[in-house]
Amino acid sequence: MLINFFFTLRKYKVPVTIRELLDLLSGLKHQLVYANLDEFYLLSRTALVKDEKNYDKFDRAFSAYFKGLEDLHGLLESLIPDEWLRHEFEKSLSPEDLKEIEGLGGLEKLIEAFKKAKEEAEAKAGEEGKDGDEGNADQQGQSGPGGVGRGKKKKAKKVWDERQYKNLDDSVELGTRNIKMALRRLRKFARTGSEEELDIDHTIRSTAHNGGMLDIKMRPERRNTVKVLLFLDIGGSMDSHVKVCEELFSASRTEFKHMESFYFHNFIYESVWKDNRRRMSERLSTLDILNKYSQDYKVVFVGDATMAPYEITHAGGSVEHWNEEPGAAWMEKFGEIYDKVIWLNPTPQETWEYSSSVMMTQDLVGGNMYPLTIKGLEEGMSQLSK
């Protein structure tokens, strides 16, 4: 039962196992849902999906497998033997009911009559709905958009076709909220600053020892003490990735209290800048940055690493100025000082191998290049937190 549904989920990369399928079958056995596809959708998603980032994959798989079904009758007919259904149905009937059914020509005749009556009712409802739409076309204020009267119902869109959780898929580009959630993997808390947070446990103990007289105790607030140097590639081919970089920058400023950010173009050289409007006149020495910020800083480069290889390997390779030392030499200096250096790349990971400059950059950061997706960012933060 539901084996094909199970394989459809696996086809859509939903990490479902036999254990979860058995849980779903147990729920069906105990009749947690019956003949209602919306309820079956909720039950199956609860039983089969263990991480909300897979909701979108599940919705697409569910839609593909159950396309065209409005309830579970079709599914039940395909999975449950006719003899079993007949036996269960007949068990619920009294002897008088069974005798009356036999008088009508048997159970098959009764089912055919039900189907015919249903088809006639649906056809009649369709005609009434058509007439109602034409008659109320000019009464949008009273009947609602499209002339749907108060007494008529619009057919609701299937829940699984709405795909409310598609931004939680770990292969899609990030939104600010999801970036914040991923960045929280890189956290190390300590109590710093002035005493401005209520210490509940200490207050209770002190009050008890004080004969019940309230004795309030305060303590420093816990803060994320991780220190981050963020270097962002700007301009050229990065123009198409401005939105996701802005989201990353915004989320990083919120999550990391000890963060310094700088801009560069294509690759890191002897200088960077803080303000893009003054990048040609107000530059900061990369060497000064290396000397100023201690070894406990985590270094994050963000860029597509897409350029001519000589921009990395040769002096004078920069397209904007004459660089005395090649970019590769500067990246090696970062590696000598900082233990944790990663590169986040907004281009699809499957395309990296076709770019020489991307592969060279990945080697220079010790293989620690990650795609700018939820999964990639989580992996990058895990690497920095080791």
C-alpha cells in the first residue's frame, strides 16, 4: 500500500524512510483520516516529513502523485480489494437493509444509482452556477469578485498546490529570515557588558536566604562573542547577485555584534574599501587589516569568483589598477593568520567545475567554498564553528 507514493517522494528528493511509511500506514489503519484528500495530505506530511525545509518538495511530489483526485475514493478503490470493501459495508447494514438492497437488484445496482444521482446533481449545480454568474456579473459589491454570491462557495485551491514553504527548500536562494537562522549556527555566547539582565535563579536563592525579603540580582546580558570579517565582491558579474548579498549583509549585521565589512572587486588585493561611492579615493590597506584584527576573527569572502585566471595568479592582473602582488599571494596571507576562512559563492555549485577561476579560488581557501543557499550557508557556518 502506498509504495508508489513512497517512491514518488524519493524521486522528488524527500528523505523519507520505510519507518515513516509504516507510521503513515498505522495512522490509516486506525482511521485517523478517511476518504478526504486534504486530511490525508496533512497526515502524510506529518508522518513523512521531519524537516520543514522539505515541505516544498513534499508538496510537489504530492501534487504529481494525486493530480486530479478530489478525495481518497480513487485511492481507496485502487488499494483495497472489492471483496473487503463489500464485506465491511455489509457488516454495517441490518438484515432489513440487506433485503431491501437485494430487492433493488443488488449492491452493484445501488452503487450505479448513486453515481447517476451524483452526476445529475453535479450537472444541475453547474448550470445553476453558470446562471448565477451571469446574473450577478454587475453585483461585485454585494456578491464578491466574479459574481460569486454569498450563498455560493468558491472552490478552494488545494493546500499542496499553494506551496507555502518553497522558500525553505535548502537549494533555493536565501531570504533574510532564513539567512539569520543559518547564521545562528555560528554562535558562542558569553556574559559581557553592564549588569542589565535579571538573574532569576540567583534572585530566588538570595530572597530565600534573606527571610523572604525580595533581593533582586542582575547579571550581564549574554551576547554572541563571535568575531567576523566579511569581504563582499561588488560590481561586474556580481550585479546580478545584489539582492541576496544585501540580505546576507543585513542578516549578518543583526546576528554578529563584532563584525567588520569591506568591499573588493573580483579578488582580494592590497586594498579594500568601506564606501562604494568613494572606493577610488578612500581605500584601506589590506595589510593594515591583517595586522589590526586578531586571529580569533572568522573570515568570510562573498563573490562569484568569476574572472580571468590571471587576475588571481599574476601581478598587474587586476582590471582596475596595478597590483604589485598577485591576488593568490594575498589570499595565502589570510590563510597564514586566520584559521577559519570560507568563501560563499552565489552561483550554482554544479557550474563551478567549468570555471578555472572558481576552482583556483576554492583551492586557495582550502576547499571551503560553499553555495549561497540555506544548506551551503549552514555548512559554511559549521566549518567556521569547528
